[in-house]
Amino acid sequence: MSIQNNLQSIQALLPKKVTLVAVSKTKPVSDLMEAYEAGQRIFGENKIQEMTEKWEAMPKDIQWHMIGHVQTNKVKYMAPYVNLIHGVDSLKLLQEINKQAQKNNRIIDCLLQVYIAEEESKFGLDEKEVNEILEYVQNHNNEMNHIRIVGLMGMATFTNNPAQVEKEFSRLKTIFDSYSNLNTNNCQLSTLSMGMSGDYTLAIKCGSTMVRIGSSIFGGR
Ligand SMILES: *Cc1c(COP(=O)(O)O)cnc(C)c1O
């Protein structure tokens, strides 16, 4: 199967309201260009240096999503061009994104990463921390005016038990829905980023609006 065929068969399974992020980490620019030629314009990367090299090398109508864990001292390298940061997991990081966005005269869209898995290894916030960050951002409207919180992101436990994964996705959807009335300048949660190659159909069933798919498009890593 070619990258183009893979993309087409995945797109055919996605409802219209679900956005596909093509996760291209570790893959060469030639593979990304194949996806680009097939019409894909949103790419997800998890390392800032690699993403920046690809951004420099590729057409400028691509939207670059940072899907990995972000270190505060690296934000400055992607602030000039990044379109969406999925993995915001602290207020400190959000403040740095705001600062670097301001330097670049931009507003950067962010998702708060929520911890939903039962595994110990995943990054993310618990419900209380999500709430605290949203409160802070709203109460500091004038200072936090170079970021926008546009949704939530989560990763389910890596397991082949679909009931477990469904339970975790459903929990995230419930948290997401609890903010559906939030509508301020910098907090409007409309994007729910959940689902990868192994679990995206389940994620969509549970209410995902954005799936991050790598190996099913580009092959194994
Ligand atoms: C690598 C990665 C993906 C894509 O994983 P696949 O199983 O290859 O689809 C999605 N989300 C995050 C955060 C990732 O790091």
C-alpha cells in the first residue's frame, strides 16, 4: 500500500467533522511530500528540531502540530510557525508559549493534555489541574492574550482491551463536554484530540474531533 492509498482509506472512514493529523515523526521529507501531494496539509511531529527542519524544507501552506512533550526551553524554536500544541501539561509551559508567541506577534492555539491512562508513563493533567489552568487563563485575560486554549488531548492506555480504552476515551469526552459552555477570548474548547492508528475508530465513536495517525499512513517506525 502506498502512502496515498493509506490516506485515502483512512479519510474514507473519518466523519467530516474529524480532522486528520498525519503523524510523520521519524519519517523522511520524501514520505511527507507524498502525503502532501495526496492533499494532506496537517502534520504532527513530537520533536521540535525535527519539526523545524521539515517546516523549513516543505511548502508553507502546511500546518504543523506539536504532539509530543514540550520542554519550556524549546518553545522558542517553534513559536514562529507552530499551528497547534497538543501536549500542554503545565501553567509554566503555557506562560512560556504565551511569551514566545508575543515575541513573534502571534496567537498560538493549545490543547491541554489530560491524563486518562492507567499507565504510569504518560504525561498530562488531572481534572483539577485542567480546571485551575482554565481559571488562571480566564482571570489573566490581558496578560495571557497570545495563547488560546482550543481543546483537550489525551492518550489511552496501550492495551488490546477495547473496553479499557473506551472507558478512558469516554472519561475524556465527559471532561471535554463539561466545558462546552466556556466561551471567552482565550478559552473555547472545540477540539478533542484523541485516537491513534490502533484506536482511532473507538476514539471517534467516543466523540473525538481530531485523530493523530502515524503508522497506518506511513508504515511502522
Ligand atoms: C506517535 C504518536 C501518535 C501516532 O501513533 P501511531 O500509532 O503511529 O498512529 C499519536 N499521538 C502521539 C502523541 C504520538 O506520539
